[in-house]
Amino acid sequence: MVVFAGYFAYEILTSKPAEEWQEVSAKAGSYIQLPKDDAPHNTPMEWWCYNGHLKTASGKEYNFHYTVFLVNGLSRHNVSHVSLGDHQLQKNYTTQKRTAGGGSDSGSQNSFLFNHSGWLMTGNNGADQLKVNSDQFDFDLKLETSRPPILHGNSGIINMKNAGDNYYYSRSHLNVSGTLKIHGNTETVTGTAWFDHQWGDFRTTSVTWNWFSLMLDDGTDIMIYQFYDNAGKQLMNTGTLTKDSITDILPDTGIHLIPLETWTSKSSGLIYPVLWKLELPTKNINLTTKAIVNNSEFDARLTTYNIYWEGAVSVKGSQIGKGFVKMNKFKH
């Protein structure tokens, strides 16, 4: 997730003055070191985010996302957002928590561990576990990396100009196994997931975004991220394409992303594209991404004071595959 989902207004109210931070922005020559940088950092904003596709032993299909946000403001605390999409019933279930006062993050020098009253997120160099218990669903998942990490931007550093710099890496094609309980039934599940970790200095209150993580059946991983100001002017259009452990940075002119169909939320009135056309001419790639559950809106006003769309997509065209798309406030 390229932008810290919803903390812009909150961060202004709670952050320390910039001069109090000892490690604020990404410095030239200071690159990501793994597994050391799996652990939390002393920066104003940081998050760990998973999204994935699950299949039960009986053949049912679901998708999930689980994100922990770590905020270093006047106090240090965390927020957790979790969703589960039911492909059979075309429903999306969401739940969220926010710690009071100090956060509950811990871990060794090379790992992270968040335990929010039984919600668990822990990871160490691509050997991770996610556990959530809610009124609507429970899951207990183990994830194992199958590929080298993907460093975005300049060796893992994203320059967001006036919005600040940040560190950003992903792990794709994580192998997932575990259990899922929904509608009173518990089944074993397997699947594939994507992991993002991002931290740094974010000092903007006026950014919207589109974000795509696509895992193609031929082994290609594609990430696209776009930023816009509130007037609709594009600030950034970039991404990465990784295949056979080689990552290429996709330039602005090499990414054509066009919304084709939209869905309107009855709850918020926001309009989100649910069918996109993606062209990468220099890579001979032409794709469409289609939402699996149109109503994948996440109302996070209880914890991060915003609303966004985050859901699973199918991928067709010159290649096939699956992925996730995230958008915030596309338009009214």
C-alpha cells in the first residue's frame, strides 16, 4: 500500500515536530537490508500489509487483506484493518481495531509481532503467521516466501517529492496454508498472498491513489502505483515488473491505466472503477483487471477516519492471473 491509508489528517494532529525525529526520511546510500528491516522503525508512519486469495478443501474461494499501521505521533499506537471477501455470496466482511495509548508491537531485531487482543501478525524473513477472530469470520494462516523480495523505486526508496521519501519492498507469491471459519463452518485453506512493508516520512494531507499488485500465471509480478492531488492532477505514475527474480522499474510513459466500468457505493456514495485496462507497451502486456466482489469498500472512519476500496481482482488478456487493487476516494 503506497500511501498510509487515512492517517493524513490524524498525523497533523498527533505527530511530533519534524526536528524530533532521528530517522525520518530515506537517506541516499541507506538501502533496505533484510531481514533486519522486517522489524519496526523509528519513523512517523509505517505499515505491514498482506492480501491474498484462498481456496477451501471443498472448493470455495475467498480473498483477504490484513494491515497493521504503526503510528509514531504524540503517542505510539497501532491500527489493524482486516477484510474477507466471499466469492460465492459476493459479500465483503470487514473488521478493525485501534490500540489505546502505546502500541503493542514487539519482535526481535529481524522480525515484527503485533498482538491486538488475539489478532496476531508476525513475520521473520518471509515466514509469517496471521490470526484473526471476529463475529463474522476467523482465520489462522501461515505464509512462506517462495521468491526474493521486490525492492521498489531506487533500490527500495520511493521519492514522493514534497510528500517525503519512504522505504518500500514487497514479497509476492507467498504460499498460504491454514484454516478459515465462516458461516459456522471451519475448513482448511491454501492460497497465494502478497506482502508489503513501507515506512518513512509522509507529510501530505491531499493525496489520493490507485494501487495494483498482480501475480500472473506465467510467474510475472506487476505493481502499479499512482498518486493524484485533490484537483485530480497526477503526481506519480510508476511501478515494477518482476520476472525470474529480475525487477524492472516501469516509467511514467510505459504505463497506461484506464478505468472501464464503475461501481457506486450505496453507503458512502463514492464511485470506484471495478474494471480496468492496463497496457505496458514496452513489455507487450495488455490486461484487464475485474473486481471479484464489487462491494469491497472499507469504512475505516472508526480508526483511520477514511473510506477506501480494497479488493481482489481477476486478470485476463495477454496473460492471466489474479491480484488486488486499492483505491481511495476515486470520486463522488
